[in-house]
Amino acid sequence: MDRRAVFAGAAVLAAAGAAQAQTPATAGKTFVLVHGAWGGGWIWKFTADGLRQKGHRVFTPTQTGLGERRHLLARTISIDTFVDDIAGVLEAEELTDVILVGHSFGGFAVTGVADRLPERIRHLVYLDALLPENGETAFSVLPPGIEAARRQTVNEQGGGVALPVPPLSAFPLPEDVRQWFGRRLAPHPFGTYDTPIRLKAPPGAGRPVTYVSYTNPALASIEPSRARARAKQGPDWRYMELDVPHDAQAAVPARIIALLEGM
């Protein structure tokens, strides 16, 4: 082969590589999806798979004492433990520009993480989630009457350590998903319900926040948090409603994939 042709070809390839380096690639987003009570990272399987197929990075950590980490269940697990769990993922994976998503009870952990690591958060998303303020416990943001009932259940059925899994009838899910869902649920560490969250700033820590209320059907235990989120609407706070059931990430994942891609 002619050496001049080889050098010419190399020059063309080098120029193409330089042009490609100067042209920014269409990068996917980075999502950290945080589950709710009795759940685990597994609950996001269908949603996470769909987001990954669209080119996004997705992390679905399981909080201590639940899912595949249920062997770590202990009375000493607190809401600080849950915040540490998620913050540890962001730090260990060196994640930045994160869309941090909390579902249901996961609203507590994501609030704490956004307060601790605001520089790593691009957007904070609450999916039909509890919305705490500084110093509040989960019982502070649940409707009256729930605390007494759950304390009794924990003492009588959970050994004072964990909140037992509710009957499957409490979860509005398609029948083809129900058994898969039920096999994976685990008793929830009760210490996370009665330890307060400590925040340096109001929820959101100055980052864009979206609160999504699920309405089909609307879960009564989330209503105080929905009302709080509606009252916060402003330049950094958006409130919206979606006609899906509470565990929509398992029931209708395509709806949640489309929602999150728009964040």
C-alpha cells in the first residue's frame, strides 16, 4: 500500500475524531430511585429497565433492613440510616447532576439527601411521597390515628422492631403483578417511623422540586403531604397530579418512565 495513502487516511480519521470530540453527545440523565415502606430497589425493576433502554443511568438502592438487605433488620435503624444509605450511593458512585426520586416513605430519605448533598442534585422528585420538614418524624406527616394503630401492630406482631407487611389487598395492583410484588415485600424497620429528620434548609434545599400526586385511587395516608406540596408551589416548586395507583412504578411503569423522562 502507498505510504502516502496510509498517512492521508490517518489524517482523515484524526480530523473526524477531533470533530466528534468537539460535538457534544446526547447524554442520558442520571436517576436515583428510592423506594417506600416494605419495598426495596426491586420495586423499580420495570421502570428502571425502561429508562435504561432509553439511554439513562439508573440506580435503585435498597434501604437497610429491606429487600435483599432484610437480614440487617434491627430496631436501631433510624431515618438517618436511610439518608446515609442513599447519600452513600451518590458518594461512592461519584454521582452529580442527579434526578433524585422518592416514592411514598422514600420522601424522607430523598429530603435528607438533598439537604446534605445539594450540589449533587439536579432535580428532586416526590412521587406520591411523604414530605417532611425539619424535626418531623413520619408520624408527624401521617393523618391522625395512624401512629397509635401502627405502634400497636409493631408491638403485637413485629416484636417491637418492624412494621409487618400489610395484606396484599392493600396494594391496588394488576393481578399479574400482585404475586410478584407480594413475594418481595418485607417488614419495615420501625425506627425509621419515630426518629426525626434533621434538615439545615427547607425541603428541596434550593433545587427544582416536582411533587406528583397519584389519584387513581388517592391514598389517604399521603394527603397531608399532598396538601403541603400544593401550598409550596412557586418558582422552584411544581405540583402535578397523575391518574395512577400508588405503586405505579410496578403497576403502570410506562407512565412513570414517560413522567421521569420529562424531568
